[in-house]
Amino acid sequence: MRILVLAWEYPPYVVGGLGKHVAGLLPALGELQERFEPLRVDVLTTRYAGGLPIEQIDERVTIHRLDASYFDPANMYNTVIDSNHIFVDYANQISGDAPFDLIHIHDWLTGVAGVRLKYEHKIPLLVTIHATERGRHQGYVTSYNSSRIDGLEAQLCHEAWRIIVCSNFMTTELHSYFGTPFDKMVVVPNGIDQGSLSICPPDRQAELLAQFAPNGEKLLFFVGRIAHEKGLHVLLRAMPGILHSYPQTKLLVAGRNSRHLSPLASELRVDGSVQFLDYITDQHRDWIYQVVDTAIFPSLYEPFGIVALEAMALDCNVIASDVGGLGEVVRHEVNGLTCYPNDPLSIVWAVRRLFSDPGAAAVRRLQAHAQVSQQYSWHTIAQQTVSLYRSIVAERASTAW
């Protein structure tokens, strides 16, 4: 069985959850070779952040990094579509004497190539939808390009043989937005590789505490893309209430260009209790998880929320908006605390609840760590994905095009 995977992101080019998902899934697929029928996977991705043009993950998984069109943020949609034609030409070159049995694409970014290759080779198209354009903008399309992305997502939901989504929330969203039948969608969650997380040595923990909490301050941590749907502005608006109850509290904010929200912190007069770290490495992020009192994810829209899993795996207390897939991962008073989305007072309540009962917080941390290990390993997710590959290929073999 030969699979063609098209993914806009793959290490070293990882922007968000899509890139993390593909980076975790593909090596895990290679590890399943001895348990399943022979599987050959060719991954076509971009080369924006460098990397070898061709990289062999193992004997059956190959990464092909293509020199796609110059990425112009001001003209993102056309840049992406132009690059899709490069993906198609390259896929046809490597098809050779061993045709592909299935195409697996991730989000709209490689959608045009996926649909074209589907018809040229008469093979099924599997689409993983990680998020939707309308969902990111609270149910609206906000521009001409936004409308075109939304239209391409609708087309992909129609053209796909099956659709993978990461949460039950996403099945409802696709059904609502595009009329996608529920029986066409399969829920396969995101996961994390706990072995890749960095454990912070005790001496470095002491140094970090001395750096961020020299006077024994309680530490809150936000990490993520600095985008409206991630809700950092809501968390900042909660800080006055948090400081009223716990004056010795500091919020650490990590994310590229996070300082763009420093004027809001100043306006709220909490700038002395907020430290903007901007971009930090994955190792630095992991180490901070292990010294802070809680990580807070105040998203307004979140199809899944890998960051919450990473924090839970590192025994960090988690507070998260009860929204989308994030509300499915973080269960209130079981493995974390949830708050109402876009509600600063609800965040204040959750922080007070956490700090007022450290014994209950310790129990939730244990439950969270066990859940991550049992349900969200890439090995388990790879098994589910390959089983879906096999079922689709079998259906195609018994179906006239």
C-alpha cells in the first residue's frame, strides 16, 4: 500500500497544530511496519525553513521538501495555490511504476493539489481538517481570501472519500458549515510524543524560579500563537481580578510577537505583573511548564489543543476554556479546570479555585498525566490512521470510479 501525504508544514517548518500533528504521526507510521502489511509513504511538503530536499525517516517513509513559491504574507492565498501546482508536478514524477493507493492531505493548504491528483490517478482522497477558516473567525469569513479558503474547505469536504477530524466538536462544525455527513467523518485525536519532552534538571528549575519568581510569586503561563482566537487578551483582562486576590502573581507570556499586547497590559495597569517572553524554544517551554503554578489556555476557538496535552504530560496544572476540542481534552475538576470562553471573571474564578485547594490540584495532575499516556500516544494514533487507510483502499478496490 503506497500513500501520498501532502502537508504544508513539516519540521523544521512548523507553525501550529498541523505541523505538530504531521511531525508526530509520520515517524509513528514507520514504527508500525512490522505489524501491518508493507506500507510506503511519500510526504510532500515545503522547504521554507530549510532541511534536506529528500529525507528518509526509515526505509518506507520519505520526506520530499519542495522549493515552493515565495511566501508572500500579503498574498497568502495565491502563494499557496501557485505552490500546489508544484506539488502536483512532483507527485506525478515520483509516482513511477508503483502508483499511489491513497492521497492524504492536511487542511486547505494542499487542497487544490489533492483534488487534482485524485482525478488524474483515480484514487481516493483522505482529508484531515485541523481547523476551519470560519471557526477561526467565530463563524464568519472576513475578507475575499477568507471566503476563498472557506470555499476550498467546503469543496474538500465534498471531494474527500473520508475526513479525519481531531475532536467531536469538529464533526459538528463541519456538519454545520458544509453539510458534511457525520458518517463521512472519523475522529482521530492529536497526540504528543512524551519521550521528546524535555525534563528540567533541579538546578535549572531553581534558576528559573530565581529568575521569574525571586520573591516567591505564583506563576501563570500562556504559550501559543498570538492570534485573537487564542484569547490572550481575555487572560490579560483577568489579571486585575487575579492580582486582587493574589497580589504576588506573575503572568509569563510566550509567543512570537507577544509584545504587541503590552499596550493592553499597560492600559489595565498590570504590566508590572506580566512578562512577555516572545518566542521561546520547545525546551524552554517544557522547562517553564515544570516550574509554574499553572498553564492557562483561554482560547475562543480550539479544534483540539496540543499545548494542553504537553502541559499535562509535564505535570503542570491546566486551566482552559471549555471550548471546542479543548473542552474535550481538559475535563473540569477531573484532569484540570475549565472556564467559560471570553470571560475574564471565569478565569479569575478558576485561578482562585486552583490556588485555594492544592491537594485537589495534585490529584488532577496525576489524572491528567495518566490520560495523556493512555489515550494520546502517537503509536495509538498511527494504528488508527493505518486502519483507516486500509479500509479506504479496500472500499476503492470494490468500487467503480
